[in-house]
Amino acid sequence: MQNIESGKTLKDLQKFPDKFTFKIMGDNTNKFAADVRKIFDNKEDVIFSDNVSRTGKYISISATLEVYSYDELESLYIAISKVEGLKFHV
């Protein structure tokens, strides 16, 4: 990800450690929720919140935690992108 005006990337601009909230949306299944939570198993002080869609078909899971490096941030995003049933994440 690159800032067009300055030529700097998130890696250049972001200071660590910093608190991040990951928003992960996908199929409302026990497996999806468990797989998302498993990504954060070895992290300390993760705060989770869930929200199920009106139809009950989808779930949004937010995970807020302290991230200590760009490499850690990138590895979390990569792991999230591989979860079966994932529809969207930010």
C-alpha cells in the first residue's frame, strides 16, 4: 500500500507498537468464528466483539489488540485472508 503523493508506504508511516482493530466479516458458522479467533490465540489482551447480520447469514467479528511491528500486522492480515467463509476484512 503506497501513498501516491509522498511515495511512502504504511510501513514507513505507521509507528509501532499501536492498537489496531481488525474487522472480519464472513459466514455465520461456528467454524468461521473459531478460525478467526484462533488467529489471535497467541496474542495478549485481545478484545473481541461480534455482530450477527439481521438475516443471521453473516457475522462481523472485531478484534482489537496491540500490534508491535509491521511484520506482525502483515502476518495477521495474511492469516485472516485465508479463513474459509471470509467475505470481507479491514
